[in-house]
Amino acid sequence: MNKASTRCAGRAHWPRETDQQIYAVGIGSNRLLAGLRPRDIVQQGFRALDTRPLRLTERSPIISSRPLGPSARSYANAAAIIVTPLRPHAMLDQLQAIERAFHRSRHRRWGARTLDLDLLLWSGGAVRSKRLTVPHPALADRGFVLEPLRAIAPQWRHPITGLTIRQLTFRLAQPRPTHR
């Protein structure tokens, strides 16, 4: 995705400066922290995503979803659009620093999390390295990610499939044939 297609992603006020990067970030929580419920932690996550060098330009409504894997607690999920001069790996470092500030531990896959921040999409297109894959590999398969993202960036195109977030959400909601 180039800067021109990013501007068409649904928000006319997104920056046009070439040094600014635009990211879609998924936000989730299903664990209490210092008396805060997951929904409150997601609200705090929005605030943390609006501190330099990050600028929060869009925030989705917060939804509830069932957990994946062994965790038993429901999740609070949301999405945000962030503008920053940070390149993708530096943005990942920034997101992980925010998670650590919320006492996020990475001991078990799909375990309970105080705050989970996922880099979903980047205005520069795709990235693939040992540390980072953008777009998020499971983006097209997770309604709890697509629904909040559709609320704030329905026309943002997946850089590999070319489909918009609205189209991906619609596809996921379609009944799938059963094989007998």
C-alpha cells in the first residue's frame, strides 16, 4: 500500500508527510490489573497509544469476545490508528514497551493478558522478519480484530490480498460449506 492508497483508507485527516507512518493496532485485554477490568485496561491502552512519539488519530468501540486457546476469560478488544515517525521494528519495540508497562508477560501462547497490542497493518505495506510480520498473519481470520478495525478503517486494503477491511469482515461472516 502506498501513501496515496492509505489516504483513501477512510480518513481525510491522516497525514501526508512522507516521514510519518500510519499503523493499525489491535488492542486486547482479559486479565485484571490493579483493580482495573479488561475494558478499563483497553481504555488505558488508548491513552498510552497517544503519547509521544505516537499520535492516536482513530479509536474503535470496545467489543467483547470469547478467548482463543486455554484462557477462560472473555476479552475486551478494540483497534486504533496511530501516526508516528517510527518505522515498523521501532514501532514494535514501542508497543512491547507499553505492554511491559501494563505487566504483560509472554509465558504462554494464548494465555490471559493484561494488555495485548498487535501491529495489524502499516501504511508502507508488508514486513516479514523473524520478529515481525505485517500484516498480522491472522488478521483475515479473526472477527474480534476485523470488527473494531472496520469501524475506523473500512477501506484500508490488506497489502497482500488487496481486499478492504470491510470485504475481509464480510467474507469472514459468510457461512462456510461443510464437507462430508
